[in-house]
Amino acid sequence: MTDSQLIQLIKQGNTEIYSELMRRYQRKILAFVYHMLKNSHMELLAEDLCSETFYKAFRSLHSFREVDASFSTWLYTIARNTVLSELRKNRAGNVSLEESGYTPVAPIEVAPEQAALRKERMNLVREAINNLPEKQRSALILREYDQMDYQEIAEILDQSVSSVKSLLFRARSSVKLQLESYFYEPEIEEDQQAERV
């Protein structure tokens, strides 16, 4: 059954079906909320804010119109606004990336040294993303972790598609710049290479 079909049934009074919508999106919304709360050291609130998101969505479901946005886009928007509201209340403006179910795990056959190096690199990437401004960080998380298209991200962030592309370009450039010294070998001039020969 599609989200649309479930929503129609819920709007017709079959409210117990809402648990199916929650089941479909709870893990993703919870991970997204964790992402946003990390640097503010408010991760313990993630489950509460996730629940609040689903509660707000349920209360407003009668006003949801698919012609305006998909259910998932609408839900992410509610989640983002809920978290930003909480952050404002706590005067903690930093929003960040958090480890989530999306974190790749090293295969068992990988040597311990390689696994440790991979984990260190992932931590460096996370830290670089945490340093991004809120809108860049949100756009990057939604695109790279949640695999959303530009239009969905634009609707969630209340931006134009071209603004989202610009945010993503700046975010990726900033992350690359922050990580250059860790991941890229300095280029050796040909003259220096010739001298060594």
C-alpha cells in the first residue's frame, strides 16, 4: 500500500493505520533528528523530538495535500522545524551530523588497521560536516545520507532548486577543503622528482 493510500484511509477515520506510516519513516526521521542535534549535545532529545514530529504530522494530516509535497518531504520539513524550534529554545544554534544507521561498517575480513583507518576517516568527514553552516549541513545530509532529490530538499529547506545546488556545491567544497590535508598527498613538482632520480 502506498503512502497516499494509507493517508486516504487515515483521513477517512482509520487512524490505527498511522502506525504503518510511522514504521516506514521512523528510523530515517530519528537519524535525521540525531544529525541535527549532535553539536548541541542534545542527542538525548532525539527520540522525544522524533515522537513530537510524528505527533505534529498526525494532528496536521487532514491539511496535508500531495499536490504540494510528498509525505516524506512534508514529514522531514516538520522534523527540521521541530528541531530548529527546540534549538532556538535552548539557544544552541549549532546543528550537526551524527552517527546513524547509515554509517558503513568495515567488513569482517578487513584487517584491524584498515578498519581503524576507515573509522578515523569517517570521523574526520563527520567533523568536517559538523563545521558547515546549518543549511549547507542539512542539504548535504538530505542528499548524501537520505538520497533525496533536489526538489525534495528544496521543499524541506524552503529554498529554490538552484539554491539547493549552490548549498550542496559550497558544502562539498568546504568539506573537501577541510579534509585536503588528511586525504590528499601534496603534489611533488616534476623538478623535484627528477632530482631524486
